[in-house]
Amino acid sequence: MRNGKPYFSTGQQQWNKEVSEALNAILPGVSSANKASFSMNFGSIPLQSAVNQTTAAAGAKPGDIVALHPSSYVAGVIFTGVVGSSGNVTVYAHNYTSDTVTPGTVQFTAIFLR
């Protein structure tokens, strides 16, 4: 609640409810889910290394499981996410190739499970 009003829109609240019910059916112990979208530009990622960036993600809490869906495939790069502080997610771009990779701007949808 914020100023006596729900934090999320009615559509977002319904989405959260439906996802939570589905998760409880397949993953007992997961009690809720939250979704955020954001874009990041990692620049050049040296071979066999990782870089990271942190961005705001409303509703994310430390300990959440982060499922990331990038808008496009980046050959040789795997993206992972961690919630280090409330309302923020750090995304790591791991380059597993033998060349430098420049993914450009990537749009992400992240789902946070708790």
C-alpha cells in the first residue's frame, strides 16, 4: 500500500495472484511472484569473464529467486540476476566465448519468486 492505495495496478495484482497460485501448485513453498521490466547496455564483455549492472526493480527483495528473460539471444552470453537490496536487481552478463562480446542494449523481463 502507498498512501492508502494498492502499490500495484489491479491488472498487476491479478497477475501476481494467478502466478502465485500456479507456483504453489508446482513449487510448494514459493509464496509470491513479482515482475519487472528494464533495459541494460553492458558494453564490451571481455572473453571468459563477466560484467554486472544494478537497476531498480520494484518489489524485489533479498533472497528472491530471479528468473531473467532477455529480449534477444546473445551468442555465448548467459545472464543471471541477484537481488542484493530491496528494490534493486544486479544482472550479470557472463561471456563464455573466446572473443569479446558486445551485446548492445538488452531489454529484460524479470520474475522474482519468494
